[in-house]
Amino acid sequence: MVRPPCCDKLNLKRGLWTEEEDAKILAHVSKHGTGNWTAVPKKAGLKRCGKSCRLRWTNYLRPDLKHDNFTPQEEEMIVRLHSAIGSRWSIIAQQLPGRTDNDVKNYWNTKLRKRLSEMGIDPVTHKPFSQILADYGNIGGLRQPGTRIGSLNKDLKSAVMFKSELCQSPSQAFQNINSQLMPSIMATQEANQDTLLNYNHTGSHSLDLLAELQAIKLITEASNYTKNKTAPPPIIFVEDLLSPSSSSSSSSPACSSAAQEKSPIDFSWHDFLLEDAFLPADPHEQEVVAENSSKELASQKQNIIPQRETNNEAAVQECIKAKGTSSVSGISFLEAMLDQEPEMFLDFPNLLEESLYY
DNA sequence: AAGCTAGACAACCGCGTTCCG
DNA sequence: TCGGAACGCGGTTGTCTAGCT
């Protein structure tokens, strides 16, 4: 295909926009509306390509855009949606009035991704790094002496470094695994990434549009519930959405009864993991763990709150108080998750260290 | 005060999709 | 049905600024 002349950068200005240029765009749009952007530069008297004009309008000049900081509710929405549909920024942005895909993408890349990494959660898979390391270890005799970790991504590396410092372990802990386990991991990582991308984006495992919209709807409703406490909390399982026969209704058989009883108000960092981080590989052991988990959840339910059957404000507040944090409170959603980091390591004492020291 | 670095965000690039004659 | 133009999207790069040495 022949590229339009505007892309050839012939005598066309690039870089940051001036107020004068912005004014020209605004004047043109107010007079003629949006559309036919290739004609806009000429009509508006701008030495820019139409594509650049459109971008300036959609990302900055549109009157409905918000230019203030992201709220904790917006942060929560982004993380939830990203865990469900991946980096579909335009879809995510559609759920956040006044935000553009560029806004969301930049915010994710500069803030949210990093913070999740520091929590020990892979921002791509939404799994704990330790599980990823463990997964690597289960493949190809990783635990054999002389095997190495490969192209662990930047987030994983930084998270390991972060944890090493936290635990006052020598910083060479990461260097050790990095140097000892590197090559055999590389192929595995690439394979996993391919699978992941297929799940999250396109290809044979992709979510169809309906599933995506259902996911968004459910997540939106969940978010509204945490804010307004107005409706029963839907629970969304990515595994459901990925299943060809999936239904995102709460009657999905894939939703365990224990999980169904879990309320988003009772939010914890666990909610942002795609699956149980330390589920044993052995199916029989998985059953045992699942059974124990169900008992534990049932026990917790009795001790905490009758979540489903009440919208009782006091009970909800008590729950929030008990958990110490929630997106309902004024503090940042991610800060809330960070606050629960000690809980995370209490739950999974072998997190990271397991992979670091064999 | 100057130089360096990291963070934030605006803008660009390339590719896929949609529209339309 | 086909091909070109326009549009939309996600990844990447560039620029500015604040903080640190």
C-alpha cells in the first residue's frame, strides 16, 4: 500500500504542539466537527499530517477529557481489566470516562506495572513471580545443577531485586539464579509468553468480543459495587472467559461455591492473580488443597461477614476496618495492595525464596 | 551551578482493520 | 470483489522536568 504523503514528513512539523496550533485545531473542529483528518491540516492552516492532528485532538484537546490524576477506583479498574483482557488499552479506556487509551497505557507503564512488580506480581500474567519461577523449574530439569534462568523479563528481575533487598538477602541472590538458571529458561519463557499473548490478544485462544464485553461489564459492576455497595458483587474468572463454552454469568459451573461467596469488598491482592499461585502440580494434591481451601474459606466466612446476604453499611465498614484497607477508602488502591504485602508473604512463605535458594 | 538520571507523558510509527468507490 | 484511503490501536521513542550528586 502506498503511504499517504503526510507520513513522508515532507515539510511537515513534528514534535510538541504549540498553543497556536491547538487553537487552530479547536477552531476547525468547532466549525466543521471531526472526521476526514487528512484534510484538516490544509483547512486549518497547519503544517502537520492529518494523523498527527487526529492524535492531538483525541489525546489532548477533546473537551470531555480529564487531565487530573487517576483515582484509586480508576486504578482498580485498570488492573482488573488488564488482568482480564490484557493490554487492550482502547477497550479499557472506554470504561474510564475522560481517559484515552494513551492515558491508560502511559499510566500503566509508568505507575501500575512497576508497583505490581514491586509486589512480586508479574504485571503481564498477574501471577506471582515465584510461581513463574516455579513453573520454569517444573520444566526441563531446571533444578539440575548447572541449569539456569533465562530471559526473565525486566519486571521479574526488578521484583527479585526488590525482594532480595527487602529480605536483606545478598543482592547476588538474583545474580546467582540469573547466572545459574539462565539458558534453560529462555525457551520456556518464550513458549509461555506466546501462550499468554494468544490468550490475551488474538489467535485461537483469544477472547471473543462478547466475552470481553461481558468481562468488562462484570468488572465494571464489581467496581461500582466496591464504590457504591449497591449490587451483589459479581465474581469474574479469567478461566471462564477463556473457556469456549464459557458463560460469565454467576451460574457458571467453573465458579466454585467458595469463590462465589467471596465478596470484592473483602478485597486482597489475591484477587489480581489469575490462579492459585502455589497449586501443586499433582492433580490429587490439587484436590486436597482445594478441599482445604474450601474449608478455610467457609471458616473465614463465618468469622468475617455474611457477605452475600447484606448490604449493611456497618458490616461493610467493619470488614474494611478488619482488612485494614480497601479501594473504598481514600487511599490508593495499589497502596492498599502494598499494605497487604506482609500478608502475602505470610500466606506464601516460600515466595521467591524457594526459587532463590536451591 | 552544572551535569546526570529517572520519571512522566506527549507524540510518533507501523500495522491491521474498516470504509467506500 | 477489489484496491486504495482513512482510521484505530498498541508499542516505542522523544522531550521535558524535577531531583540528586
